[in-house]
Amino acid sequence: MKKRLWGLVGSLFLVFPLAACTPAGTGQQESNPLTMIIFLVLIFAAFYFLMVRPQRRRQKQHHDFVRELTRGDRVVTAGGIYGTIESLDEDSVVLKIESGTTIRIARGSVIGRRQQ
């Protein structure tokens, strides 16, 4: 799917600038404003579907994951710390790490569940 979409975007970069120019023998370059507007709209649409939308989806998945954390979950943080959740607060998590030490971290810095 992504390869097909990238191919479409690549062809847009080739076709629309060429369509905006007059034939080679006239010596002048006239552009149609409608063609340029369509070209810009297509570029912004491609940018939205290839960059903005997937990032929002990942943010929503992470938000849902962090909201569903429970006591006893084995997790890994963004800093690479492995631990077990001892307690949860509205914006923080207390982790018990391997040495038995507990640390308080921001709830958003938990990035994934750890496998056994």
C-alpha cells in the first residue's frame, strides 16, 4: 500500500510541473493557477496521509496503553529501565527494579510491556 502511494506521489511531482509549462517552442513559460493549486493540495494531502495521520495513530495507541497500565505489569521505560509496577498515580508510576529499589517515573515514559 505504501509503495503504491509513494509511486503516486512521485508521479505527481513529475506530471504537474510539466503540465503547468507551455510547449518547448514558445520561449515563454506560462502557468495555470488552477494546476498549481491542485498540485499544492495534492502535496499537502500526501504529507497528511504519510506523516501526520500515522503519528497521531501512534500517539493514540501509546495514550491508550499508558491509561490501561495496572499494578503488577512488567514494563520497560523510554530510558531502558525494566521493572514491575508497584503503584500508579494520575501522572506517575512507581517501579520496582531488579535490585529491589523503587523509583518514581512519569507515566508517559513507560513505552511497552516486557515479556516474561
